[in-house]
Amino acid sequence: MNHNKKLIYVGFAFRHHKETQAGYHHIKDYLNYDKIIDCQWEHEWLNDPSKSILEKLFRKIHNRLFGHGYTFTIIKCILLAIFRKNQIFHFIYVENSYKWLHHFKGKTNKIVCTYHQPYEIIDTRDFWKSDLSYIDKAIILAKKDLSLFKLGTGKENVYFIPHGINTDFYTPNVDRKREYKILMVGNWLRDFEFASSIFETLLANCLKLTITIVTNKSNFSHFKSNERLHLLSGISDEELGDLYCTTKCLFLPLQAFAANNAILEAAATGCPIVIASDKVDTSYFERDLVDFLPLQKELVYEHLLKILNSEFDEKKSENLRKTTVENFSWQIIANRTKQLLLN
């Protein structure tokens, strides 16, 4: 391991992750980087929903001239790469922020990038695919994509290190009673149409059932109005943690698998998890801890009904929590990442 290398963090927090426990940017709180390059302001400027005509025009000109990626952040990295040696640049959201640096990195500097999207998403964006061949190491968050990413890089330089979670914040609450309700959380890669169909049937047949969905307001339109279906957005981490501790299960219908904050949050509280997906990945939890089902409405409906009417499995809940603490706490993930960066 080379301890003379300088570790440089390059990243930001997504707007919906700012000031919350969610998000990969929390790795910097546990991994002792030598320098932090925070591109928060550039991320927010490029994604500003402002309707100002001047702002939109300026952003359009910027994107036409410089393409994808965060230009001002990359310029900072280029200057560091030109004038300093033995640095390892860790781009925590490579899909959003990387470009150009490989042309200027020199012989002693290295580029390591963490990919958050499944390869099938990367495969649809030529500029994301082209970056793969330039980097020194790739970290991916889903084990099933290792071989595909290695084909993309053309090397054996792809490594699986999972996402992390604050296991000190998300904890079980034995004083809270689990109610007759189902919880769904999240936005990206969720199959909202499937969820809507399942929830409509469950609510029609289970008159005591309450369903809570935590997602962006833009996703509310997928669901039919029902007084026992609660749509929430922008709730606090404390409120979210309480939901995990009081529901019969977290239900996630997924179009594809990648890093998933909701799975780790629920697991850290010991909340039962049911995943419906035709692209299952057991990188984080095996089938004895998390229930995996195909996207088949009747099968999923019957399984959720069984969970609602069954006694809470305390042993399974304890094992789910234990596995999360032992494998996915941020300190463990930071230690593994640091070892990879320096090796």
C-alpha cells in the first residue's frame, strides 16, 4: 500500500440528499481524504430549475461548448494534476462529473471513479461508456455487473464495493409497534406502474391496510387517490426512520438493480424487505434475509398479503440488522475504499 499518495475527493450531494442521511457523499465523513473538491455549487447551477431566460441561455451555451460533466470542477482537477504528483482523484458520482482529466493527469496521478448506475443504463449513454476506458480503477455498487464493466474498461480494473449507510442513525425501535401497513420509498429505477396496480388491489381487498409512499412529488401522479394511501415527500430522516420501524414491510418494485439507500436504511432498522424485480441482485443481502420476487402481480400480491397477516419474524429482523452493521456501515465502506485507492 502506498501511503505517499494524496487522496482527493471530487463530488457533491444530490439536492434530495442534502442535509439527510442518504447519499454517497457521506463517504467523505469517514474516509480521511487529503483534499476535498466540492462541486456542489456547480451541480446546483447546472440542475437549477430556474425559469430565468438568461440562466437557461447561459447553461445552454455552456453545455454546447463543454458537453457533459462539471467544467469548472474539472479545471480545478486539471490544475492540480499539472502541478502536483502522486494524487488519486476519486470521483464519487462519475456519471455526472467526469471528463477530460485523463488528458492532463500525468504519469503519477490516478483516476478512480465510482459508478452508481447499472451497466444497462451506462450502455445507453455513449459519453458515459467512453469514459470507462480512460480511468485507472472503477468501483461499482452492484456485483452482478462486474463482467460487463470489465468489458467496458477492457481491463481487470473493476471492483465491487457496496454503498454505505449510517447504522448509528438507522436503528431498530423496539418500543414502536408494527402496524398493518406497507411502505414504499424512493424514485430512481422504481416501477411505479406495477406498484400502483399492486396497491390498488391490496387496498380494495384489505380494508384495514394503510400504504405510505415516500417519493418526489412528480411521482404522485402514478397513484390513484385513496384515503388509505399516503403520499409523502421531503420528510425528515427521523420521520423516515419511524416509518421503517412501524411498517409490516418495505416494498420495492425495481426496474433494475444498483445502489439503493432505501434497502440499506430499512435493513439497518430490521424492517422486512420485499423486492419485486426481474433483474435480481444479491450483492447486499441473500434470499434468507430479503424476499425477492419476479414482477408478477398475483405472486407479489399473495406474498404481501401473507406478510401482512403473519407474525413479525424477530430473528430474521435481528439478522438483517446485524448483517447491515457488519458489512455496510460507512466506516467499513470507507476503509475498504481507502485500501483500494491506495493499493
